[in-house]
Amino acid sequence: MDSTTLIVIILAIAGVVTMAIYVLKGVLDQLPDVIKSAGNVRAEWHRFKRPELPPSADDREPPPAA
């Protein structure tokens, strides 16, 4: 193996490592938004499964006198 082949192999490995780091950084940058969205989805799902009941007639204020 001559020096040219060795240099090409080193450059190829460096390129692959650089691309892997770039992709990993992109994924890690999106992770906080994904976690926040998952929390929002979970909260909405719980709200959907247990809807709030309207207040009973006893809890309402009487209508103002005219």
C-alpha cells in the first residue's frame, strides 16, 4: 500500500466521522422540541380521555336582578 492510498483512506474515514458528528448534532438539536411535543401530546390525550364536566347548577351564581 503506497502513501497515496493511505492518505485517501484517512481522508475517507475523516469524512465519514465528520458526517456522523454533523448528523448526531442535528438529532440532538431537535431532541428538546421532540420531548416538549411529546409532553404536549400526553397532556392533550389525558384531557381528551377525561373531559372536564360542566359545573353543576348549584355552583352557578344566580342571575342578576333586573
